Amino acid sequence: MSSGAEKFSAMRSAEGKVQHLGYTSTFPLLISVGGRPTYLVSLKDNAGLVKMYAMIDCEDYQQVVTVDKDKGLEYLKSQYVAAMNIVDTDNVEEKDIVVS
């Protein structure tokens, strides 16, 4: 279990980020982004249609990154990685260099 924000606190933080739109959060999934525990939620409109996605930092649930659904989860991840200054080990290339 990860310490930090409770799931419901994370949901409220995501909703607060888009409060002007009136979207509600789905129950969060706990994922790891660059080794950092992160909540992933969908944000739905009054008709129940997914309109946005959000990632919320588990240690500081006030750190919320949202994107429109049309941009997708990969874009959300890239925005979250940049905002949180995470080294994304999924995109690191390893090379052997010989110095003579």
C-alpha cells in the first residue's frame, strides 16, 4: 500500500482542478509512473461520458495534471512526467561507449 493521499482525496483534487466544468471523478487506479505512485482517474460529465483524464501524485494530492480525453493517456503521462520532473525510465536509451 502506498502512503499519501486517500483515494477519495485524490478524486476530490481532480474534480477541483476542473470544477468550472462540473466533471466528476471515477474511482482511481494506483499506478507507477517512473517509480512514483500515482492515481489515474477519468473525469466524466453529467451524462456519464468521459471528457478528461487526470493523474494525481500520491504523496502530494494537490499535484494534479489533466488532459482532454482526445489527447490520450500517453500525452497525459508525458505531461505528468514533465510537471513532476520525473525521469521516465521507459524512454531512456542505453548505449555502450568505448573510449580509447
